[in-house]
Amino acid sequence: MKLETNNKICIGAGLVSLDILMRGYEETVSYKVGGTCGNVMMILAYMGWDSYPVARLNGSEQSQMMLDDMRVNGVHTDFVSRLEDGATPIIIQHNIIDKDGNPTHKFTFQGNRGSLHLDYKPVMKKTAMKVLDELSFQPMVFFFDRVSAATLAMAEHFKGTDCLVFFEPSARAKASDFAKAVANSDIIKFADQRLPGVGFTEAYRDKLFIQTLGSKGLRFNLFGSGWQSLPPVTNDNVVDTSGAGDWTSAAFLNEMAERSMATTSEMTVASVAEMLSKAQEKASQSCSYEGARGMMQKIRTLNS
């Protein structure tokens, strides 16, 4: 299927949080939508997409801050609920300088059960099915980063349509559920820190697997043809590396759209290498700005 020019549409489900950015442990810099799914949805909107996160927030002041940030940045909030049985995950990013003088960051959580527990509640399956039943458009991409009954149902649904399913695991899941998520996805992108082993990929010959390797770059395997490595794109002005992986995901999807490439069946090893290299460049550039979406905010300010 060739992509129509107006079909830059993505539905995403998973971690959509409020990120509080701090310099050290004292100075608060910003309150922005974050989380893997949240960042990808926001960045895609910045790149001209119609992005629709599906999230289960509560009615707190923090959830309203998230909705305001989404709307200001052109993200559709049709499928973001604010109910008493929901939750608003709050992630605090502390940007610090390590003992060698290099910028780094640490994360803590803010919630009812302490700084080590993330207050997150997945969308309920019945809510996801209602979204699917009432959907009046065909998205190009379904993106998800958390495995739940709802995301598995949505992945299975979209896998049966002309929609690309992109899975980026960001939390542990039962082996059986993880296998279902992989089976119903077209692209699976994961960090070596989270999934160092790649043995689970060997059973598939119809998917694109991408493993990011931090400062060593990344590697990919298209249709079981073998792992291909891409070196990192260096940046001599690193300020903050948070969000680089989210920029890689969003930029890769945008490269697909720009090439009118709507399915993995149209990919070759060469085209994937080209698109991932461009995505790496964008991710590297993002590291020169403070915050996961700092580059997006800075460039928007400069252009206003």
C-alpha cells in the first residue's frame, strides 16, 4: 500500500507521563509530557503528524498540565481519559554532572508509594475496544511501549489492517504476553540495556528488529537476513541524552512516511540503513538540548 500524503497518523498507547526536569536536585526547569509513548507522540506531532495517544490519567492538576502541553503542541487528546480510577505518572529527571565532569541524569518518581514506584495504570481493554469501534480513520502506525490486555488487543486489531505496528518495550512483561506483542508487531525496537539477548528474534522472518547500543550506535535485522551495525553519530556538545531513543523512533517513522513507505515489505537492508542513519542524526542533535524534547521546544521558540 502506498501512503497518501495526508496519512501521517499515529495512535499510541503505553507510558504517557508528566516529566519534571530539574537541574540537580534543587532547580526545576520544566513540566512536560514524557514517557516513551508520550515523547514519540509529541515529537511526531512536531514533525507534522496527527498523533493520538491513548492514556488513562486522573483528574489531578498534573494531568491537566499534560493535556495543556499536548494541545499546545498539536497532539490530539480525544483518547486521553481523566477518571478517578486513572493515574498520572510523574517522572523527575535530575540533570547532574558526574565525577568525571560529564553531563548525566538520574530518574526518580513522584507518587503515593514513594520515589521508586511509578504511578501508572494501563488503559483498560474495554476502553481500547471502544476506541477501535469508534475509530473513523485509518492510522499509518500503531505505537506501543507497554504490554497489557489493551495494547495486545490493539496490536492484534491493527496487525490485521493496513497499519504498521511498532513495539518498543519499556517495561517487563510476562514471557507469553511479550511473545504475543512481538508476533503482532512489524517493527520491534529495544535497547541492549533492557534486552541484551536477541535470541527471541530468530523465530521471525517477517519483521524488522532494531537494537540500540547506546554510545556504540545500533544494529538491525530485517527479515532474518542477519544483524547489520551502524556506528554512532557523534556530538561534541552533549547536554542531555534523555529522549534520544524516542527521537530515533519518531524520526525513523517520519523517514518512512517521507518515502511513502507504509509497510516493512517495501524495505531493503539499504533503505533501512539510510533511514536509521538519518534518525540517528536527529537523535544525536537532540542531545545538545536540555530535556527529552528540548530541541523541539528550542527550535519552536526560535521560529516564533
